Amino acid sequence: MLTNAPQFWRDRLTASAVHLGASLLIAAFAGALVFGVWYPYPYREISGGRELFLLVVSVDVILGPLITLAVFNRAKPRRELTRDLAVVVLLQLGALAYGLWTVSMARPVHMVFEIDRFRVVHAVEVPPELLDKTPAGIEALPLLGPTLLAVRPFKSSQESMDATMAAIQGVSLGARPDLWESYAQAVPDVVKAAKPVSQLKRRFPTQAADIDSVLASAGRRAESVVYLPLVGRKAFWTVFLDPSTAQILATMPLDSF
């Protein structure tokens, strides 16, 4: 067993275990940032934040301690050993910083009401050349979690045509800062576009119980709620709303288009 192993390997395994513990602690703090701020529920499901974060962190957490296992040797001069471990830590922190930057660029920044649906917009989808056209009072790329916005009515037929052509080229209406307005301004349009949940249950009778369960968790009954479809990065979801205020009450992974 370990007590009979050469001191050489005991030292290496101990150093690697300490490094692993520190790496897991740092990963936990990174996870709190990612899932508590950038990808709160349901965005971690809609936008794939969980998979991206786990890929980045698992590689970082595993490789650091493995490299320490390979390079740690008490027979080395203290200065050389300190240098080797410092290089490992710096490489690991650099990789983690790059991974978190990648995750941040893919983070959801807004849920936007888009004529007859909601769309989750991610930082990487917002055209940089339009950022200076963001309306006053709206933060284009918030760092403290996604916000609710809406697409304003078109000012002219030409603007509508230009937006349609841009959408065909891959820039959705909801990702254009020049078309954003506050969600409060769009409440009447949201309420008008929303549909009764009873209609949704008729369309998906096998999902009726799940719908009721989701709404019960929000303290509501189907008769007092409306819905709209939601376009996410990975799949289509459904958003449940108050029929008077357009307040979002709940979401569920159901393609209601």
C-alpha cells in the first residue's frame, strides 16, 4: 500500500493531491460565477452553459495535478522546484482564465420578446458594429446575468426589409441593439401575442400533467396563464406569462411553435 511506496512517489502523490484540492476549490468559485451569475436557471439548460463549463473546468482540473505529479521531485533544488510548480500554476490559471473568457463570450445577455416569441440572445451573437446604437438605459452586454428586452416596432418598411435581410444572413432581430426597447414598453404587445395555456395542453395532451406541475410550482393554474415559444441555443422552450402584466412565471423544455 501507500505506506510501503518509495518516499519519492509518496511526495509526488501528496503534492498532486494538494494541487487537486486547490484546483477543485477554484473550480467551485468559478462554478458559482458561471451558474449563479452568467447562466442562472433556465439559461444553463437553454444555452448549454453546463456542458461548456464542465468541459473547460474538467480539463483544467485534471491536467494541473497530473503535471504536478510528473514534475514534483524533492531532490530538485528548492529554487528549481518552486519555478517548476509556479510555471504549472500559471499555465493552469491561464487556461482557466481563457476557458472562463470563452464561457463569458457564449453567455446569455438578454431574453428578448421578438414579435411573437422570445429569443435568448448571447454575447457572441450581438454585432459589435451595432453596440453604439444601444438605446440609453439599456446595458448591451450585462455581466450580472440576462435581462428582459423587446424588439421595438419598425420605423419604416425599409427598416423592416433591412432587418429581414440581416436575419436571413444570421443576425436575428433580438440580437440587434438598434432594435431594442425596454420590456415594459412592449407589455401590451406581449400580452396580445400570447396564447392561452389551455390551447397548449390540447396540442400536447401527453405533456398536460407536466405543464400543470410546472405552473403549480409557480403557484398558478393553467386557466390564469398564457404562453409564448422561446428560441434557445440548443432547443425550443416555452415561456409562461401572467396575462395582464406579461411577467414571466415559469419556463419548460417544450417546443410550442
